[in-house]
Amino acid sequence: MSKYLTFSLFSALLLLASCGGWSEDQKTQIKNKCLGNGGYDCDCYVKTVVEKYPEPEDFNKLSQEEQGTVVEGCAVEVEETPEEDLESF
């Protein structure tokens, strides 16, 4: 009986520890999405999303447009480089 109780408590602790919040993998995915979009300070992007939506599921329910409005404060100017300034290899 003692082994069963120990196993049950250990399982419950693992379950509770894994519930809620953003994992590092999920934060990396959000940052990669930011990098792919361009035009944002990606550290600000991740921080804002995680603070405003403590549960990833809530953020994932938003449309692409809604997700963009969440991080408007993280937008940065992107300088356009004329093609003639680019070096060819």
C-alpha cells in the first residue's frame, strides 16, 4: 500500500508541475514566429505574449490579426536596404 501511495503522490506532483504556463519550447516557438515575421523586438514580443496570456492555449485561440495587435508595442522600424548596396557572392 505504501508503494501505491508514494507512486500516486509522485504522479500528482509531476502532473501539477507540468500544468500551466509557457514551456521554454513554447517560448522558443513564439520567438521563432516573431523572427519569421520581422519588424518586432522579439524579446519584447515573447515577454508581452507570456505576460498577457499566462496560458499558451489562450494565445493560440487568437486570430493572426489579434495576435499582431497584442504585440504592437514591440514593433520596430526595419530599414530597407537597396538592392544595389547588396554584395553578390
